[in-house]
Amino acid sequence: MSSKEKVLLLILAAVNFTHIMDFMIMMPLGPQLMKLFDINPQQFGFAVSAYSIMAGITGFISAFFVDKYDRKKVLLFAYIGFVIGTFSCAFAPSYEFLLAARTLAGFFGGMIAAQVLSIVADTFEYQRRASAMGILMTSFSLASVIGVPTGLWLAAHYSWHAPFLVIGGLGVAIIILIGALIPPINKHLENQEAKSAKPLRVLNDIFNSPNQMKALTLTIVLMLGHFSIIPFIAPSLVGNVGYSEDKIFLIYLVGGILTIFTAPQVGKIADRRGKYPVFVFFALFSILPIWLITNLWPMPMWVVLVIAGLFFITVNGRMIPMQAIVSSVTMPNKRGGFMSINSSVQQLASGIAATIGGAIVAEGPGGRIEHYSWVGYFSIVLILSCILLAGRVKAVDA
């Protein structure tokens, strides 16, 4: 990997880090924001989901035009808008203003993830793509290890405005780096078909391509299996295992630290051994921590941390080769549109998954989370289905 490629990946990872942080930091700020704005949990939940809903909508809309432009310019446009939305959150004087600011951040944020993945796929050929995805995925780990704890510390010692101000400040620096160090990403424009394609062509291409439909189905099913579990990990640790809320951050700290080291290695192994075999290995391996984490009982903290560490490693391990597989189902001149649609359905599937999980679980005596094991079995069935789906997705730009 050349020095220019490493710089590109580091900048894209920084984009992802701030993008993920902006979304993640809202949830632990809930108690402060509900008290300050005098809102109920449902209103706060809507402020959180407003970002995902708008991101899903704009991810879908952007699919119709992103392949007509230099990917660097699209990323820069989207990221500038995202930073403006983040600063707007920092200065929100009321709940209504905060809701509008979250919607604005989501409007631009919906374009970011797809453009980052498209740039990586355009820059790295299929044989090296999983290694690049592995480095990119460390941004998720860093957001868990550094971002969330730091954001909570800033909120506790200063105010809830501080995390958004810091994210926005980092965003300004990253905008400069994008403009100065990322070269034009416009190889896909060499194909005249991309310039003259009609806006709705991307949907026709997807619906007329069984391979692309299988890739989208894989994304949806994997997200349903993953995000049906995630929202209830913390409540189950408190209600079922008996841990205090101030220890919950340890789960994300340990998981994030482990995946910082494992993600790049998973990418290298996937390039060397094959994306699908590595995906199958981690998908099967993930069944054990899924079952354990949805069937927790009172136990020592170190045991819970081991289980959570395995969960993060295996989830991250199956996501890296899956992203490489999905990004390969279109040619470069159509990749931006497809990845935007893929990002959109990923956002929507995540929201649906949380709703499904919420419909299954119930609050029992003493705050106990009942039927969480059912969510685990639901997830296991979907993960096994993903193994069959991934095997039927074929790379066309390998």
C-alpha cells in the first residue's frame, strides 16, 4: 500500500470517526437533554431517530446523481453540510431547534458513508479491498474507545454543547485535509454512459440485476440481525446482570480496543484467503457470543467483558468482508448510485431492527429485560441466512 493510499484511508477513517461520533454521542446525552428541554423519552427517541430517517432518505435520493460527479467533490459537499449540522446541534437553544439540527446533520450524513465506501472501492482493486475496509473500520472502534468516553467527559465537565463543538472543530480540520490531500476521484466519469445516464437508471439497473438485489438483501438481513440486539445490551446488563450504569462504558471500551487490532488483520486475511470464507467463519463464530449476550445472568464483570469482546470481534469480522463483497457487485461508473441505495437501506433496516427488538422484549420486575433470548434466536437465524445469501453474490469488478 503506497503512502498516498495510506493518507487517503486515514482521512476517510477520520471522516467516518466524526460521522459515527456525531450519531453515537446523542444516546448517552439523553438524561441531560431530557431534563434541560423538559422532554419525555419518546421525544428524545425521535430526536435520535430523526438523523437515521433523514440519512436513509437522502442516501436514496443521492443515488440518482452522485455518479455524475467527482466523488471527492460530492464527499466535500456532504461533509461541509454535515459539519454545519453538527455546529447547529451545539448551539441549539430549544428541543425544536435541536430536532431541526439533527435532521440537517442527517440530510448530509446520509451521503457520507456511501461516498467513503465508493472511494475505497474505486481506489483499491478487489484483491486488496478488504484490507482497505479493515483499516477504514477502525474508525468505528476508535469512536467506541475514544469518542464516546471523551464526549461524555466533556459533557459532564463543561456542558452538553461541548461534544458537538469538538466534533465540529475536528470536522473543519478534516475539510481542509480533504481539499488539500485527496486527489480527484473521477475515473468512473471516463465512461460516457455515466454522464448521460438518466436519473432513474440506477433503480432500473438494480431491479434488473439479480446480483445487485442479492447484495442489497444481504445488507438488509445482516443489519436486521445485528441491530435487533444492539439497543438492549446496556439495559440487559443493568436489569438482568445487575451492573450499575457507570460501568457500561467498559463494554464499548474493551470491544473497541480489541477491534482496533483485529479489524486490519481481518481485512488482510480476507484478501488472502477469500472474502466469502472469512465472512462464513466470523458469521458462524458470532453465533456463540450472540447467544451468550442475549442470555446473560449474574456473573463476574470479567466474564461479561470476555463475552462482549468476542461479540465485537466477530461482528466486526463479518462486516469487513461483507462490505468488500457488496461493493464489488457494480462497475465503477455505477458504484456511487448503488452504494447510496445500499447505505439508505442499511439505515432503514437498522431502524426497523431496533423496532422489531423492542416489540419482542418486555420489561419485567425490577427492570429485568424479558424475552431478550428470543431476539438472540431471531438474530442467529438471520445470520445463518446471510451465509447462504453471501455465497450467491458475485463480484463483477474483481
